[in-house]
Amino acid sequence: MKLSIKTLTVCALAAATFATPVMAARRTGLANNLLILDKDDVFFFPQALLKYRNLINFDYGAGSGDGSGMLLLGQPDFGFGLLINRADATQAMLSADTLGALVTSQRDYELGQLGVPANPYAGSFVAPSTLIDALLAFSLGGDSSMGFRLGIGNGQNYSKPAGGGGENNDSQFTLKLTGGFTSGDFDASADIFLASGGTVAGGSDQFSGTMFGLTTLIRGFSPMGDKIDLGYLGQLGFANWALTNSPANDTASRINFGLMGGLGPRYHLESMNATVAAYAALAFGYSSFDPSSEGSNDEVNNTQFVLPGARMSLEASLTNWLIFRSGMEYFFSFTSQSDEPGNEQSGRFGNQDGSFGWNAGLGVVVDQLTIDGSFSHAWLTQGPDFIGGDSQLFTMVSATYTF
């Protein structure tokens, strides 16, 4: 009977694969709680590769062209890895909200989007695709290690009419370089992102853009007893882009800045081999946008404070092969926009708003294979079709094999 239940559960997870977006199911089920360690740490702490070496992982998307994966190989003192189709290494960074794009998609960053008003030239450049996304890590002796991640993306559409005429070109290049260091229970990393793009029509330059982004992230744990640690998180991010309309000889620019801190306990419990982690968070974000280098008194500034913020998560073993996990979060933000005197077009606004969310999921362990699924919210509360529900079982599914 136990074997039959396990088989049915694995089949249900596999059946849900074809309706799954490109995200890792375990951390999503935990509401992205970074105080619970996960293999996805290698994206922003590349030195974690040594901890998760000799692993292959598949994150399944809604179609055969959607998803991502990783292959981590190595020995205790050296390792390397390849990442496939990770959007954080190739996303189109020449957009309205560079800081949000730089850190939100893969980091524990609680601020909302500060890309208002919209960039007038957004979407002007072709989206890049991955050329390489690789990891390298090595031991520094003892419990210390260092790691690096290099991601390069490029996209281009080129044409030249037959019989003469000016060429047409649309291109964008991205470079992501992450370096990280671990000593004991302390992790740190710095992430640099560069992007450049340009468009040419009929042999004449149309648009060009450059972007630079830098973020730093720390995470650590201080033992408070046999079963409890005090965890802390910190993140600082900066990004700047400039986009030029060549025929108009006009440039739009934006500067973004963000700061976040979190503090809370992590419990390791013998009952059900459970882990409980929760933390309070504070955050500040700032954006300064100049829509035109030719205009005056047209700058717009946006600020956001998150106070309070909280995230809590649980992972517990129901059996030796079935794991339940869930996470919940709440953030209250104060957001405002102000314009320069004389700039009445953008206007001013301010709001105070709270955001709440939750996730839940399951993990099935069969020897060295683990399949994780993050529940559809509607399915968990309404049930499957045969009892009146009307939604897919899982929103995300991942498969991981260690060897």
C-alpha cells in the first residue's frame, strides 16, 4: 500500500509538469524564504556549489521551450556547474526599472517596482539569449570557500536589403558576473550586471542604451541553542541606465537604489524532522528618472519604505519519503512620487498598502531522486475537478537527482 501511494504521488507530480512556469518548486513552496537553505542558493551564492555538487536538476515549464536546469559536478575542494535557460542572466535590462529587474527575480528583495513613469524607449532592443551561464567554486581550507558565476547573453536581428540600401540591426548584449565567499555559517556575494544595446534602421542609428548594476547580499546564522539559530539577511543594490534617441539627440536616464535587512529565528526540530524559519524585514527603495536630457524641470523621484515586513515558512516530513512545506508573507509599504517644481505632467502621489501571499507544496523522495511541486492556490482550497474544483494541481514542478 505504501509503495502504491508513493507511486501515485510521483505520477501526479509528473502529470503536472506540463503546466508549470520556469521556477524552482521547493523554494516557491516556502514563499522564497532564504533562511531555509536550498540548491537554488548557487544562483546568487555560487560558492554553494560545493555543498550541492554532483546534482542534476530540471525545472519544468508550461511547454517544451520553457524551463531551466542545472548540472553541478565536483569534489569536496573543487567544483563547476552549468545552468540552462536562467532568465536572471539574460533578461532585457534596458527597461524602466533596472533595480527591480536586477534583484527581484532571483533575490530576497521586498520592494515593489519603482519604474513609474515608464521609460519612453522601453522595448526598443531585441531580447538576448544565453551564450554561457557557468559556475566555478573551490575550497579555501577549513569551512571557507569561494565561487563565481559568469553569464553572457546576446541577441541580434540583422538585415540588408538586396540591391543596396542601408543595413538594419537590432542587438543587445548582457554580462552577469557574481562572486561569493562563505565562512562557516556566513555567506556573502557581489553581483555585477552590464548591458548594452543598439538599433540601426536604413544605415542610421536609432536608439542606443547602456546599463550598469551592482548588488551585494549577505546571509548568516548565529547559534542560539541546540535547535535554534538566529538568521540575518542584508542586501544593497544600485543600478543606472541611459537610453539615447539618436535622431532626436535626446537621452533618458534612471538611477535606482535599494536596501533591505531581515532578522529572525530558524528552528531544527526532531519531530517530523521539521524546519521552521521566520524573519522580520525592513526595506527602502529610491528611483530618480530624467525622461529627457533636453528638457528642464522634468525629473521624477519615487521612494518606498517597507515597514513592517514578515515571512515565515515550515518544512516537515510526513513520512520518510513525503515532505510538506508552506510559507506565508506580509509587507506593508509606503510609496510616494514627487516631481520637480514646474513639472506638472508627472504629478505627485502617495499610497500606503499591504501585500499578503502564501504558498504550499510537496516533496517526494525516491532514493536519490526528489520531485517537488508547488500547489496551485485554487486547487489546495477548492480541490480537484471530481469534487467540484477547476484548477491545475501544481503551478511548479522540479526534479532533482543526486549522485
